[in-house]
Amino acid sequence: MTDSISYADAGVSIDKANQAVAKIREYARSTFNERTLTEIGSFGGMFAGAFPDMAEPILVASADGVGTKLKIAFETGIHSTVGADLVNHCVNDILVQGARPLFFLDYFATGRLEPDVTASVVEGMARACRENGCVLLGGETAEMPDFYPPGEYDLAGFIVGVVDKAKVIDGKSIVPGDVVLGLPSTGLQTNGYSLARKLFFEIGGYKVDSYIDELGTSVGDALLATHSSFLPEIGPLLDGTRTPDGTRTPSSAVIKGLAHITGGGFLENIPRILPKGVSVEINRGSWSEPPIFGLMQRLGNVADSEMFRTFNMGIGMIIICSPEDSAVILEAIPRSVQLGRAIGGRKDVHIVDA
């Protein structure tokens, strides 16, 4: 007679899953607010949906992952940053339409569950949710033996935010002559890592713990730099409306378009917000490119066009506004820089030497 077989014999440990959930529950609770109506562990997360301060509330949703940046976490054993990367990336993706985040859900999948690793990832998510005023409402932790290599996992996030219809940012009002501003990134953010890993580890022969003087840090630490949220800086400008006398202040400056520079770099992301008949001209040299990009370009003799189509090149968010509003926004966000201008064209991006 065959001995009794359990789920654990098939590689799935319900006990470890319960340990992980116990740790996750406390991190998630630290993000809850008065709109949160359920505890972690419910079949579905419930969130109060009344927006009395908005005339026509529009929900904005997005989903994304961290990509092969996770490979760096696996090799370094540092798991506390990729969760924050995921939340901040999703926050930025809905921010470009003027939305503030309401709640976030995650999906964590692995071959064999390690409760401490899972908890470290979720702790990073919870920290970023608190910083962005966002509730970690729920998620899924999946243990799938033989599906993922030992020590690896996958991570995805889902966010929902809200914006009043009159405040939606859609780029439709952008015209030639408008100003293009940029906010600096913290390294690669969460995109381009397949190429970056090839350049550093295959072509350059570096290891994650290799210290590079030009970077002032190890390769692993440079590649794990946390993806920034731009909500704290841009949030105060989201309610911009013109004052009757034409006075311009941070609260009255109008943002016409926002582009999160993620996968596709400058060349693929900026056109997503341009109306018909408008292009942009970016002056390379108008901002300080972090040394990691120049190093990668030299390692692989990568063409400029490929760099600007793959990486953010040191700019994490693009702001497009009228010339009259640009000075106000530059003053309101001290680290922002003027990169170029909108011109007539076919919704493309021209990179020129400054």
C-alpha cells in the first residue's frame, strides 16, 4: 500500500505559507487607512469608493513587474528593495495621467517558499506604499515547485488610483514651443536590465560585488538603486488651474504632459503623450548623465539610439508645459532640469547635442 502523500511531499508547504502570511499581515496593516475595509487574508480586499471632493472621479489602474532586475536581487541576496521598485514604478505609471494612488496588490510566485525572503520583499512594498500614501490591500503568494529555479521568484504589482476628470493629464494640449523638463532618475530604475546584465557580466566580466571606481560603488549596489517615486515632487502640482489675474504659482502652474521613462527609454515613451503634429527635441548635455550609462555604452559599443531606446539615461520623468509655466515648475522642483522643447513633427523624439 502506498504511504499517505501530503501537499508537502509535492513540494508545497502550507506551514511555510502561513508563516509568510503572518509576517506580511503586519507590513500590510502599517499601510491601512480609514478607507481600508478588510484584513489581509480576505478573499478580496475592500476599499471605500466614495470621493466627495471630486466632481467626476476617474479610476486609473496599471500593472507591471520588476523584470530581470530580480536577477540582481537573487545574486546579491538583497530582497528589501525590489518591492519598493515595483510600487514606485506603478505609482509613476498612473501619476502621468494625474492620478494619486489608492491601493496596491501584489503577486509573488516562487518554487519553494522562504518566508524570510518573501517578508523582505513585502516589507519593501509596504514601505513604498506608506511613502506614497497607498494601501497594500492584498495579494497572492504562490508556491509552485519545479516551476522556478531554486532561490528565484517572480513579482508583479497592480495599482488603482483616482483623478478628477477635469484634472486628467493627457498631453492633448501640447503644442510646438512648449518646454520639456526632466526629473533625474536613480540609476536604471526597473528597465533595461537584460542588456545591462549582458554588458556588465558577460562582456565586462564583472561580478555583483565588483567595485568600480567610476561608479563609486559595487556593480550590484549600482544596479539595485531603488526606482524613485515622483509623486512627492509632482503631486503638489497636479491641481494646477489658472488664476483669474494670470498669476502663476506652483498651485496654478499647469502640466500638459507627463511621461514615465521606463522600458523603451526616451524614444518610445515620450511619443505616447504627444498629439498629432508634435515632436520633441531633447538637448543631450542639458543634464548630467550618471556614469553607469556611459560605462555601459563603452562596454558594448552601444549606439546612441539603442541607449536612448533602452535606458532612461538619467531622466526618470518628463514634464511638458508652456514656457510661462516652466520657470514656476523648475522653482517648485529644484532638481528638475530643462531638456528641450516641443516642435512640429510626427510624434517622434530628436536627440541633439546641446
